[in-house]
Amino acid sequence: MRRFAFAIAAALVIPAAAQQLTADEAVRIAMENNHGVRIARNSAAIAKLANNPGAAGMLPSVDANGAYSVDNAATKQEFFTGEDREADNANAKSLSGEVELNWTLFDGLAMFAAKDRLEALERIGEMQLRQELEGTTYDVLTLYYQLVQLEKSVRVQREAMGTSRERLKITETGESVGASSGLELVQARLDLSTDSAQMLALIQQTAMARTALNTLLARAPGTAFEVDTVIPAAEVLELTGLQQAALAANSTLQQAREERMVADLSVKELRGTLLPKLNGFANYGYSRSTSEVGFLKSNQRLGPQYGLTLGIPLFRGGAIKAVKQAKLAGEQADLSLQQTQLELERDVLDMWSQYGNAQQRVALEEANLGGSRTQMQVALESYRVGVSTAVQLRDVQQGVVAAENRLLTAQFEAKVAELQLRWLAGNLL
């Protein structure tokens, strides 16, 4: 029994260097350091960089080109005049260089649809980042309040162990004067041992919750810290406001809407490939060629050149099929949007029911707990004077522990339900 007490006392010691960690501070650390959040931020930044006019094909391209070639082939030429020209290893040289600009002036408005699609993809990246921030915030707060609940459960169990020790002392005194039997003494020791084992299990759960929270905050799992002593009461919420906010601000629903828009814009882009395409070009270049055999001994050009090119697609069967596929993808995105909205409305109602149920249980357990504690004090005094039995005292003791833990569970579940409702409504951050 002494070994049990020593192990429990050692496990309950909090290092002197432990710092107080509030729920808000835990969320702030996670927002800065959590690896999932940092990855989501990078993904959102990539989507933002990809959203530019050049990627949509709206800007011109400028290229510098150059070439130099030498031809030493044996050449033989016969003319209609009857003249023949023939030379072995006749040199023909060519040198050219230019700066060229090409600009798509019209492509069936596909470039504008592409720019709108890139903007929608950027917004999707922002929505995905927001989902990661919301999910991490929910995980941090849930784990934080679970740790508070576990530490309070440890305190409740410690009080129960105090009652068990007091009972053991009373039984030992009674046994020494012949008022208690040896069987009662053995049972008192067994009950204290059972309480000690339950305490060790709670301490183990608390330690694991601490390492899990540290990992979520992207810091060393063994970092020492203290948490608040109470779980804040769940905020008062209103169902109609939650439902309206969820339809307007829920990040998952907003992403589904953006994906529906992306599908529509993809159709517009593909349709643009079926329309005429007008390009403008301009260049400034230099070229010179010389030949030992042929019509011209040398030819040189220096100056600008500009013009327009027009391409008219006459048949593109693959593009037509691609448009049909894009339309089907749009229909799927629309169905997904409808399903997401329907599931969101269901989740709000389900979580509202859990929230209300947990609030009622909190009120009920708070009302019952005071009576249970009073009953515990009366039962202990009754056992001390020999009015009640050890079995009756044990039943009351376990009833108090159960009542305390039911209240802690109800408080935790009410807070978690509030967090989930705020998450669904898009106002958790």
C-alpha cells in the first residue's frame, strides 16, 4: 500500500519549471507551429501565386532567337537555260537573330475563363487553409478541455482515496479494540488498493493527453505545463442564427460552391478552343546568308516585322467530347454541393440536440452533487460511530465519485458541442 501511495505521489508532482498554458495561448501556439497548418498555408500561397494573368494566357510572350549554320555539301545545279553549276564542298553560311513578341488577342474568351478559374482555385486554397485552422483549433481546444477534465477527475479520485484512508484508519482502530473484524480490515485495504489503481490509470491518461497536446502544438512531447482548473461554461447559442451562419460562412460549403464554379469555368475554357483564335506578332531581327553556288551570293535583312495570324478550327472531335465531360463534372459538382448543404443542415440539428442535452445534464448533475457530498459526510461520520456499515459507506463513496465524474463529463461534452456548433457556423476562429 505504501508503494502505491509513493507511486501516486511521484506521478502527481508537477515540475517547478511548468508554465501556465491557457486555452487561448494553446490555440495561438498551434496556429504558428502546427505542421498541418503550415502545410496548408504553403498550399494557399502556391494557389495565390498561380493566379496571375500570365498563367491564364492573357500576357504576351517575348523570345530572343538566334541561329548560325554552315553547309559544306557538294552542289550540282542545272538550269533551264542549259547552264550547269557544280562545286565540291561549296560553303553556304547563314546567320540570324531576332527578338519576337507573340500575343493572343482573342481565343474565344478562354483566357478570361481561365483567369476566373485561377481566382476560384485561389479561394479554394484559402478555404482549405481555413478548414485546417478550424480543425486544428477544435482539436486543440477539445484536447485542452479533456486534459482539464482528467486533472479534475484526478482530484476527485484523490478525495475518494482520502475517504478510503480515513475508513482504513477507523477500521484499524476498531480492529485493535475488537469493534471491527479482520475481514472488514482486509476489505478496507482492498478498497483503498482499488482506488489507488484507478488513480494510477487516471494519471496515465492525463500524461498521454499532455503529450498529445504538446505534439499538436508542434513542440517536445515532454514539455511541462499547467492548464486551467475549470472547464468554461458553454456559451449560450441560438439555433436559427447558427443555421443561417452555417449556410453563409461554413468553409466546407463555401469550398463546394467554389468547386461548382470551377467546373462551370472549365466548360467555358473548353468552348473557347472551338472558336477562332487571333494572334498578333512582331519582331526585330537580323539575318545574313552567303553561298558559293546558287542564285544569290549573299542575302541580308535587318529590321522589324509584324502582323496577325488567324486560326479557325474546322473539326475538333476530342474537344467536343471534353466539353461534354466538363458538363458532367459540373453536374457532379452541383450534386456534391447539394449533398454538402444537406449534410451541414443535418449536422447542425444533430449537434444542437447534443448541446441541449449536455446543458440539461450539467444543470441536473450540479443540483445532485451538493446532496451527494452531504450524504458522503453523513455516511463517514455514521461509519465512524458505528451506525452504518462499510458496505453502505463504500456505496455512498462510489456514488459521490460517479456524480462528480458525470458532472465533469457533461461539462466537457457541453463545451465540445458548443465548439462543434461554432465550427459548423463558421465562427470558431
